[in-house]
Amino acid sequence: METDQLIRTLAADSSRPARPVSLVLALALLAAMPVSLAMLFAGLGVRPDVMRAMHNPFFDLKFAVTLALAISAVGVALHLSRPEASLRGWAWLLLIPAGLLVGGITSEMMLPQNLPMMTRLIGSNSRVCLTAVPLMSMPLLAAALIGLRHGAPTRPAVSGAIAGLLSAGLAATLYASHCTDDSPLFVATWYTIATALVAAIGAAIGARVLRF
């Protein structure tokens, strides 16, 4: 190839607009979601009383908390994908799901309960939760990291941790349809531990794959 033609080819390639990080992230997550869904239905399934459970506000709260975490983490992750970005002014978004949980726990404490507090906290699915949420998060975490690689984060470990929160929030939303433990105390304990584990994995991987 002649030099002039090579220069023109390189110039044409550089003039093509890069895909927005938000678009790549959305497409990657959409591609990964069926994998996590397949893992849910193959290994766990939806709880048999799901239609009746929908009338329980604490069952619905689980989805509000997990989706709030995922949506908040998406916003923070996209913000951190810019090279000049920092967590200042954005970290508060991650407190939204925590606030929902505090409200749920307070409401539950004000209501008469048939089971002791420790029984509601420990539940009957803690081991399943600690296994299923991280496992179903892995395809989503890989997708989130692929999407964020199209940005230019200057804090790759932090961005990876946020990607972990994002993927854990989505995976926990799927898992909530199987989980028969609806107490906010259970969610605050075991969902949080599972999410922290995925965030730690995301931070470790992101520190390497999100460098630029």
C-alpha cells in the first residue's frame, strides 16, 4: 500500500465516531442477561408462590433494592468512565438502596412478627444466596467490564468495583424471584455479603483490564 493511501485510510478510521460507552455497556449487558437467566432457571427456578408473594410488600421491596443498586451503579460507572471523573458528588447514589433497606427494616420492626428477629435474619436460603448471586453475576460482570473498557477510567479498581455492584444488583434481582426469604433483615445481610464479594472480584479484575 502506498504511503499516501495508508495515510488516507488511517485518517478515515480516526474520523469514525467512537460508540458511546453507554451504548456498548447496554448492548453487552443485554447480551449477558440471557446467560444469567438461563443459570437461574436451570439451577433454581422461580419460587412456586410468586404470584401470591407479589402481594407482600417486603417481597416487592427486594426488587426495589436490587434494581436501585443496579441503576445507581450504572450511573456511577458511566460517570467514572470519563478520564476526569471522580466519585465526589456521585457516591451518594449508592446510598439509595441502603436507604430503602433501612426503611424496610424499620417498617418490619414496627409490625407484629411470627418469627424471631434472628430467624428472619438467617432465613433458609443464606447459602444459596451467597452462591447464586455471585455465580449469576459473572456473565454480567464480564459484560460490564467490556462496556467500560470503551471509556477511559482513571481509577480502574474503583470502576471495576462499581461494575461488580452493577452486575450483583442485576443478578440479585433475578435471584429475588427464587428467594423465599422476604425479610429486609435477610436482604440487608446476605444480599449485601454476596454483593460485596462480587464488588471485590470486580475491583480485582478491573484493576487490570480497565487500565488504559
